[in-house]
Amino acid sequence: LAGVAIAYSAGINVVSGADGTKGVSLVTDPKSGDPAVIIRLANDTVVAYDAVCTHQGCTVGYVQGSGVLQCPCHGATFDLASGEPLDGPAVDPVPVHPVRARDGWIEVAAPETP
């Protein structure tokens, strides 16, 4: 996400740029305190998810070059484009954070709850 400013819409927890990997930044959700991951996909779409595995709550991470988020505890993997589980033991997707571009910023809101 080099050159793109990232902020939660509440104006908290601002991250500028990327961590050196292909468009991935790990941040903290200011409401829940949970880790969240912001990803720029190959088609320049930006998506954001809770970085908490839906199996047992471990922090998932981006596996460079794999196209997945992976849980280090039990190996569950999640699709970068949808957050859906690809491999168990997780059966539920990671929660999606709504994202929008506004005035040169990428705004990330709290995840939607059912």
C-alpha cells in the first residue's frame, strides 16, 4: 500500500505506506483492540479483515506469495479476496472491515456484525 494513507474512519490508528510486502499492512482495530489486516489485491482493490482466526482466535498472517492469510496455530487458510476459509479447521470467514477511498485516504471501518 505504498503511497496510500490508511486510517480508521474514526481517525484513530493511522498507518502510512506498507510493511514491504505486496500491499499488506497489519494494524489494530481501535474499537476491539483486535489485529486487522489491510490488503491491496493485484487488481488494486483494497480489502480489510479481522486478523483473528475464526477457529480458536489466533492471529492470522499474510503468507507472502501464497495469496492467503494463514493461522499459525492450526494451519487454517483464508482467501485474500474474500476472507473465506480455504482450508480447515476454520469453517467461518474472517470478518470483513468495510473499506472506502476518500480524499487520498483509505478508510477502514469496524467489521460488520450479523
